[in-house]
Amino acid sequence: MPSHTLIQDGRARDAARFADPSDLSALESNETIDVLHIANDTDLEALAPALGRIETILIDFPAYTDGRGFSLAKQLRNRYGYEGLLIADGPLIPDQYAFALQCGFSAVHIDDATLERHTIEDWHAALDDFDLTYQRGYAIKAGPATSVFDSRLTAPSKKKDGERKAADPFFGHSAELTLRKAIKKYQGDIVLATSMGVDSAVLLHMVSRIDPSLPVIFLDTGKHFRETLGYRDDLVERFGLTDFRNITPDQAAVQAEDPDGTLNQSEPDNCCDLRKVRPLDGVIHGFGARITGRKRYQTPQRANMAILEEDGAQAKVNPLAYWSAKDVTQYMRQHDLPPHPLLALGYLSIGCQPCTTRVTAGEDPRAGRWRHSEKTECGIHMVDGKWVSSETKATFEAF
Ligand code: SF4
């Protein structure tokens, strides 16, 4: 049997899991199907009732000139809402890669003969063609995108793209390409600030693949959940981050200003100032650029946020600006990244333990932060190149 390679995100992945897929006869049982192989003329109406229990679908491409699999993928994503892994199985060529991703495929499964004709470098280079198309849909769509696939349906406009590109040099780039370019642009002068929250693994994973020696800082306020600290240790080790900096508040100041540890209840802004603003100022101030995980959909203040913001003393790079929550979930699933352990317990936005509660179904994910206070953000922003505590409740959050 010829061996196969999975091309995902322009890289070669282990394809052993897809070596022995089930065929349509597996639908007769009601069990979960790990990998299902279907022909490119399969009747999707018949398949629809079982889609929720199929983890991965391989669509057969008998030849690269046969494009019926692309239509099938689009229908599965757009009409039937299939959310599992969708893989094009056959001798596609790199020129078709961008289009395959647009149609909703997660990866391409090729045999050795195809890989001999087109190397991994060819596939990786082809991914760059995808960047503009991939992100453009988000920017054009009014309001936050609901999913990668919905947003890609929006018609592109070259004129408007040109205007946006002028205002935001990184507009149209994928998150990974944004990071690559930003790390190169601000070489040695850029830092990633992470909260080790529910989305944090995405940027940490991307950074680890580009430059694991990039400085990464985490504010260890002394008030975090034990689970967050365990998650921090796991991710740092897993991703091989070699310049991880665990920033703690000045202990003498903590003793003087919050001796019994209850400042968060009486004066939360002062507590954030003591445990976040001042420690952060001592470290991050030395960098010309900072990578954040902020996204447009999260708050009204972020709705028009650019990917690259260079209007302050410190540039901000927001690779996930156009991402939706669903995109984060999908990325984590595609790369098999571990979720924050508290996510399964209903914590959708996680900060310090005393200031974080679970959210219930239908609530805004950030409703669990400072629930019994008007406070909505950490209150950290930059004025004249210095990190300061905000006088208003609604300002940019540092993380
Ligand atoms: S989030 Fe709460 S506990 Fe953490 S520093 Fe701010 S007020 Fe203090």
C-alpha cells in the first residue's frame, strides 16, 4: 500500500490516522466514525443525519482535473454545517491548495508520487497565496465573522482592499504570516504578553513554530487559579519556549498595600495597579512592539482594530484581530492543542481567581470577569510610553 502524507498549514503531517478509513457502510451503526471516505458524487442528503458523529471526512479526488470534490466540500460546510476535519484525498497540486482551503478543506492527503512531483516547500509557498483571500472576507463583512467559512463567502473588492492595506500594512495576512513579518520587522524588540487564558495556546503555538526564543511574558499576580499556573507550565514545556518570563508583583509593595490580600474586594483598580500595571511597566516598557491576542469581535472598542497599530509609543501587533471564537476552537482542534482546564467548567474568560466567575449559557464570555463590579477591563493602557492604570472602566485591555 503506498504511503501518504497529510499537508496541513503548508506542512507535512503524520497521515497514519487516515490510512484505513471507513466507507459508507459504517453509517449503518450509530457509533462515532473516526474517518469516513466518500466519493465525490456522494448524496449528501443521505449523509446529513450522520454528520454530527463523523470526526473526519476524506473526499476522493481521483485526478487533480476533477473538481467535483470542491463543490462537495463547500456544500458540507455551508449547507450542512459540517464542522469536523475535511480532507481532500488525491493527487491535488499546490496551485489548488488555496482554493481547497477556501472551499472548506482543512488539509490535503497525498501519496508519495504526488509528493515527489511537488515538495513540501511547494505546498508551504502555496499557502502564502491563501493569506489575502483567507483574511479578506473577515474585514469586508460588517460585524464579526461567525466562522471561517461564512466569512469567506463575502465578495472581495480590490479597491477597498487597497485602502485597507494602506491603513493597515498587515491587512490580508494570515495570523501566522502576520507574526512572521512582525517578528522580522521588530527583530529583537518584540514581546508576546500572554494571559494563559482560553485562547492563549493559539499564539504561543504559532510563536513556537516561528521563533521559540521570542520573549513571552506572563503576569503572575499571585491571584491566579491553580489550573492556570499548571496550564502555563504545560504550554511552556510543550512548546519549548526558551525565553518565558514569569512576572510577579513587588513583594514589599504587596505587603505594604495589600497585607491581608483583600484589596481586590475593596479597591480592584488599585489591586490591578499593584499586581499588574506596575510589574508590567517594569518589563514590557523596554520593547518597541507587543503581540496581543485581542480580537475585533470581543468588545465595541476593538471593532475597528487594525492588525498592526503603530500610533502609540509601543506598536501593537494583533494577529488574531479578524478571528472569531470559532476560529480559535478550530485552530486548537486542528493542532491538537490542550484547552485550559477551566474551560470545561464554564469559565470562558479567565483572569485572577477572585475576579473571575463561570458564565451561563447565552452570557457574554466576559460577563464572568469582575461580575459584581462595573469594572470591565484590567485598566491597563499606555500613556506617553508608560503603562498606567485607567481612570475609566472601559479601555483597552492589555491581554
Ligand atoms: S484581576 Fe482582581 S485579583 Fe487580579 S489584580 Fe485585578 S483586582 Fe486584583
